Amino acid sequence: MALLHGAKRLLGRMAAAATTARADREAAPSTKVELLSAAKPLQMTRLNAAFAKLVDSIPLSCLDTPSMMSLPEKQFLFGLASRYYAGKGIIVDAGVFLGGSTHCFGEGVRSNPQREEIMRNWPRPIVSYERAIVNPNMPNFFLKQRLTFSAAPGESFESELRRNIEPVQDLVDLRIGDFMDAAELDCPVEILFLDILKTPALSLRAFQLFYSRLIPGRSLVIHQDYFFEELPWIKTHQEALAEYFDFVGEIGSSAVFLCRKEIPRAVLDGLETDLLPAEQLRLASIAMHRSADPARRFFMALSKMRLVRKLQGRVAARAYLELIKTEFPEQVAQTDNRRLGHALQRAEVFLVRKPRKVQ
Ligand SMILES: C[S@@+](CC[C@H](N)C(=O)[O-])C[C@H]1O[C@@H](n2cnc3c(N)ncnc32)[C@H](O)[C@@H]1O
């Protein structure tokens, strides 16, 4: 707790500096990559230099909204909305849970020097999607975060979400409901933050709804689950479109991509049917090597193991998991790192469990 308060105080002091920082709208990609922290496993921030400077202080109020994101991810979202976002399209925030990301984007837009022009184009520039129904993992999160709010699986947390984003609600078009029923967008998307791709169907839906709306040379896609050890379809869907993107870097469990050319609808429609098994495995390997952090690559290998099980069966997946253990001996040996140990444990359980039907 004391540590948290110390961090908050420090951030508060830094916040003033952030508001006077020079606005840099021309964050063109450069080949220079900036390593912001050579931190512990899974904590490395490594971003293209043009974007690295956006990871800076944030208003304290952004920290009040409980979130599954790391502090650098929140700082990055705030920095994007306040110093990168130029109002050429909207900001899409999909899978907002209690509103942490929406809060960061909202405060960012509010401190954006071009906010008046932005608001003229887009009266509510942030479009947030959330079903707001408690899932079986959420009560544990409420407990661990010591929230005064609690609810049981199946209950709604919409009122808590609305309460959290109240300070920025005038900037937000909050769309409550099943994302599978989300309506088509008729405007460009400049920043696309995705933390909703929990099934292959949700992933395809998001790619089809948003990717043809990206602005070449401008739009960023941030995949919050990219370096998560599950959800292999996110990696294959994104890597299948690699020719349309530049990889900008890694922060928390997020991977950041800059759209560099228009993506034809037909390509997006083909994502579901055109990826043969061998191609999916190749793409999963490419995704694995996006990260410079061996621990994140270990997670990506575990994610690929799930794909191997789906495409080639349990025996092949078991053989691949054993290979992973020999290829990542340091990560396997780090039994004191709970995230690494837990990921491996879940992989083992996944292999013995009957496959669940994923839509
Ligand atoms: C991992 S959480 C997002 C965490 C959030 N980004 C944060 O920083 O705290 C994923 C969210 O996606 C939402 N979600 C999952 N499936 C959905 C669906 N079909 N429609 C709408 N929202 C959905 C969940 O309710 C959940 O809040």
C-alpha cells in the first residue's frame, strides 16, 4: 500500500510536467528502437523511439479505476490520446471491464491540445465496448484488488463501470452488450485498443469490424493479449496481416502495430477460411519472435502449444510442450516467478483436460 501511495505521489509530481510536454503529432516510424526498461521478466517496455516518449506520467485519477493493465500500459494509452491522437478517426476501446483504459483515453483526449478540433469532428471520440456481465474469474479480481464493489458470476457490473468512467463520460460512447452483435462502424479508427478477443469468433468479428477502418500511416492497433500465454488466434490473425503493419513494440502484455496500408475487405473475410494449419503454425512462430524478452517468448510458445493441440492433437502438443521446456530452461526453472510457474502449470492442465468447444 505504502509503495502504491509513493508511486502515486511520484506520478502526481510528474503529471504537471506531462501537460507541458511538447505535443508531437508526427510520430513517424523510425528504425530506432528504444528500450525503456531492462526490467524483470514480462516487464520490458520496448517501443519504436517515436512512441516510446509517450510512456510518461498520467493524472492520478487514471489510477483510481481498477484495471488488469500494468502502469506502463496505462501511461501509454494516456500518452497516445493526449499527444499522438490527431482526431483523424475515433478511438476504439474494446473490452473495457471496469473502465481503466477508457478512463486513460478520456483524460488523454481532455489534455490533448487539439481537443476542440477533435470534438468538432467526433463529439464522443472514444467508442467503448463491454458486455458488463461478471465472469467466473472476476470475483477473484474484485477480492484481490480489495474493491468495495463485488458481484457474482452472471450479475451485471454496468453501474460500476459507468461510475468509474463518469469523469470522462462526455467523451465516451459506451456500447453495452454482446460484442458479437456490435453494429458496423462508418468512420475511420485512429487508435484501436483490443482486449476482447477471447474467442476466435470475437477476434474475427473485431478484425472485420475495425481493420478496414484503419488509416494507413496513422492508425495504431494495440493487442492487450498479444503476449498472453493463451488465445493463439490473436497471434495468427494479426500475423496473417503482417504485410499491412509495422511492429512498433511491446509494453506489458500488449503488442503495438502501426497500419501502413489499407486492408482490403476480401483479405479480412478470408481470415476465417484461408489459413491452412501449416500456415497458422508458421504465423505463431513469427509472433513468438516479436518479443525481445525470453519470458514473453516462452509465453508465446505456450500459446503455440494450444494451437498445436487444436491442429495436430494431444500427442503432438505434449511433444511440443516437452520441447518448450528444453528450449526455455531458465523460464521453467524460475519457480519463484509466479506468472511463469502459473503459465506452465496451466499449460499442463490444458493438455490433460478434454478440449472445450471454442466458438
Ligand atoms: C480481460 S477483460 C478486459 C480488461 C480491461 N482491459 C482492463 O484493463 O481492466 C476482457 C473484457 O472483455 C469483456 N468481454 C468478453 N467477451 C465479450 C463479449 N462477447 N461482448 C462484450 N464484452 C465482452 C469482458 O466482460 C471483460 O470485461
